[in-house]
Amino acid sequence: MSRAVEAGVSLVNEMGLDPGIDHMLAQECIDQAKADGCAVESYVSYCGGLPAPECSDNPLRYKFSWSPSGVLLASISPAVFLRDNQLVSIPGGGGLMDAVTPMEFFPGFNFEGYPNCDSTKYAELYDIQDTHTLLRGTLRYKGFCRAMRGFVKLGLINSEPCPILRNASSPVTWKAILCHVMGLPASTSSDVFEAAVYERVDRDDCSMDSLKWFGMLSDDPIPHADSILTALSRLLEAKLSFGSGERDMIVLRSEFGLRHPTGELENKCVSLVVYGENGRFSAMAKTIGYPVAIAARMLLDGEICTKGVLLPISKEIYVPILKRLKDEGMNITTTSTLVEYS
């Protein structure tokens, strides 16, 4: 930070979708609330990059527009958030997949969500230290977490080098590697093998259907890799890439509890839904590329005067960028409801 100031340069970071547009929409709402004399009592935000509904016909209800290994590793990360003044900690290793919550803000979609990393750090960043609920999460279609939970239960999200994969002179099958993970002989019969897998995934039919769909209960060969995580990533990338004519979708939803000086509690919701366009830009490309391009142009034109390492949470940055994103066709909607009086 100090070196950038001394050099007289502006370095704008976290200028994509999440983080990026989410920062700007949150800070815009918070700044306006404070200007109106309101206290920010709660902030809950979910964001997801998803296939459009008509392209979600697979067990994960998901397709990859970024690194599969990143998605897999995120599913076993720990998370911390604040709910009704209580600090909630989700342990790593797969606890997130059991912390899923149905998302009903758009009833026409079948969403679920789970917490992201450490949400509590945003209290200081957004200057809302008195908020009683603070959570940032990931948005998926219902069924994603159950299918992903099967991968976690089987120990497949493992980035450690796997000797069987590294030293194999011939292709290794999915059945062989799962037998290895579960401590079974490679010669185990198919019936005994599938029964063992069924127990390992807590007798969850959804997980079993997912594993069968991906060919992981068969003698299909594993993609060449040094670790099980890399092999699984390559399988998912091959099976769940966007095909010709398919489109993706971005959904960002932030909800604020704002206490007015009169005692009224306002539930304010800010939403962004963007679809990819066949033959043009994906939703992910637009929501990441546009804010970066706009910020770059602002730097070149001298519109951003503050020096140092910056985030897009100052009016100098977020006001013009949000306006220009709307000019590019990003439809940001806001609704408000008075939910109680005191």
C-alpha cells in the first residue's frame, strides 16, 4: 500500500464479479443507508455462476466456466459467519456441504446456498461493525451439495500425490482407485464394491446416481493425473463443459436489514441476473470483464485520483462504474419492504 502511494500509482483490486460488483452494490446501499440515518443491522449476500436452467441437466446441476479444482477445493474449505450476534464456524473437510440452505428469493429457480470463507472480515471493510448478521455465500441449484457431498465422503477431493496414479504402467480405473481409497482389494466384486460405496456416502441415492452418471463406479479409466483431485477435475471438465449453443447465468443477491431513525426496519434487496449470449459473451465474461475494462479506462482517463492499493468501495470508483455497467445492459434491481415496527 505505502509503496504504491509513494510511487504515485493507483492499483484497483477485486474488480470482477465476486469480489467486485458485489463490493460496489453493497457499499452503495450501505453508504445511502448511513446518509439516511439508518443503522445496518444485517447483510446477507449470495452469488453464483451457473448454467442457465435449460443447460443444468446433470447430477451437479452445474457446468464449469472456471477451474474445476477451485470449485472442488472450495467445497471442503472452512467458513465463519455471524448470525443473530452468534459466531458460527463451519469446519473444513466437507462441513459446508452439510450447511446448505434453500434459497427462495426467486421462487422460479430451485436454488440452495452455503457460506463462503470468513464473512466476518467484511464488517470492518464495509464499516458495519454493529451488524448482528453477516454472511456471504455461494449459490447453486438444489442437488449440487448432495452430489458434491458424495465426492467428499469418498475422499476424492484430495490434492496429495497418489502413488497408484503416479506409478501406474497402464491406465487405472475409477473402481480401482475407489477400492484403494476405501481399503478394499482391487479384485473386489462389483456388488461388494457398490455396497461399500453406498455405505461410505451414507446410503444416499443421489450421491450414488451422481457417481454412476460420471462413470466412477465402473472400469472406466481415470484421466492421467498425479492426484485424485486432478483426476476428478479433469473428468468434470470433460463431462461438464459448456457445449455449443449453451449459455451460462450469473445471479447475485444481497439483502440488507436497515433500521430507520423512526424505528422501522427496512428489508432492502439488491439483485443482479445476467445471462450469457450465444455466439457472444458468457455471463461470467461480461460480469468479470466489463468492470475490469471500465476501471482500466477510468485509470487511463485520470478519473481515479486516489493513489495506493484500492478496492471499489469508494464513491469515486463505484458510482461511475455501476452507472456504466447499467449502460452495458446489466439490469440491477432493488426492492424494499418494511417488515416490522418498533
